[in-house]
Amino acid sequence: MKIAAILSAAALALASAALSPAEAQSGYYPVFCQGIAVGSGGNSMFLSSGFYQALSTPPEGYLITDATLTAEFAKAVKAQTGETVLGQTCYTRADRQELEAFIATTRASNGGNWKLVDVTWLPTGAYPLTTNLADLQPGGGPSPRATPAPAAPPASSAAAAARSAEADRVAVELRQREQAERAAAAAQAEAERRLAIAKADEELRAVNAQQAQMAEAQLRKNAEEQRIFEEKQRVYEERQRAFAAAEAKYQAEVKAAAEARRKWEADVAACQAGDTTRCAPAPQP
């Protein structure tokens, strides 16, 4: 969520004011950058010091839209603290005094909820706020003379800066809340995904168990049918063996009877021929 989108109406009205003639003539803007990081060690807000910077892209009200400048600030935070900022924004004000008042109110309004971390950083082509603005002409640098100490900001400027700082604080809190909601939604989605996987696994285990029971029942049925078949086969083979034995006995008896008949017929013929030794004995009275 862009901070510019949630500024209060008062801050937006203030942001639409034109810069002072000094800034307009020199082409340099008083700039201040800040960024946030949310981690296990707590919530941190990183703050730069103020500086004058010639911008490649005009600001939108008081919001700097130069992506190169904000990216350089994020790199400076990473290099000095090791933290990766979730969002960084650079601001400008009408003059040095208003910017310093804005920096002060930013620190005061966020010090209770954030760990404030100062970042020592001056981007390429920038000058400290102590530089005499009149010396910052196109193509030239600052003169050696020092800048007189700034006068205290008018009450109206301080109030406007305070309102703008409050709007920025609200924007940061909304951004943090949005990030927390996204994290909660992601956690909920992950929990639902895990629940769906667990449910699918449970259903698969139930199907596998049912199939295993059916397979076991089929195996038992097959084993019983095999046992019955083998028993029938055993009885059949025993009957076949008994039949073969009876058949062999019968054939032996038939053969013996045929042999006895042939012998009897031969004895009868011999007896009739006069060989009395082969005649059957006479029956006893």
C-alpha cells in the first residue's frame, strides 16, 4: 500500500503547496528518507538525516517518486544494519526548517512503537542541510562559507509537519497491519492445505484398508476352493485306484477260470480216451 494513498486530507492539502523560491531557483530539494522492517527481533524504523538533492523526477506533493533514490536508501540500510526493508519512502518539504520539523515529529510520533535506527547516508550528488542553498546552482557546488543556524520553524509549519508525520505513521501502521493480515491469510491457507492433505491421506488409508480386507477375503476363498478341489481330486484318485485293483482282480479270476476250464476239458478228453488217471474220482455213496 502506497503511503501517498492514505495521507489525511490535511496532509494532502499541505503536500500540494509549492516549494519556496530558494528551492525552485536552485533545483535542489530538502529530502529525508525512512524505511521499516518487521522481524523476530522487533519492528524497526530506519531514518536518514536530511540533505539537499537534485531530483530526476519531480515529487508528487511532498512524496519523492524517484525510485533510484529510495533504492539507494534501502541498499544503505542493508549495508549498515543487515536488515531488508519492507518499504522505504523519501519525503521533501517546502524548506530546510519544515523538513527538520518533520524529521523531529516523525521521530517523536514513532519512537514508542518502533525501534528507531539512524542510517548514516548521503546519496550521490547530495549535500548536507548545512550547505548554503544559494550556492547550489546548476553545474556548481557549495561555497566554503557556512550557513547560518536555521531559525525555529513557524508554528503553522510545525503543525503541518506534525499532521503529515501522523499521516505517515498511520500509513506505516496500516502497511504493517496489511502485512500481518497477509501473513495470517497465508498461514490459514497453509493450515487448510495441510488439513486437506491429511483428510486425503485418511481417505486413502481407508480405501487401502478396505481393498486389503477384500483381497484377504478373496485369498481365503481361493484357498478354500483349492482345498475342496484337492480333496475331491484325492477321493477321485482313490476310487480310480480301487477300481483298477478290482479290475485287475477280476481279470485274474477270469484268467484262472479259463485255465481251470481248459484243464478240465483236457482231463475229460484224456479220461474218455482211456487214461483213467485223469478221470475224476467217482462220487462216494
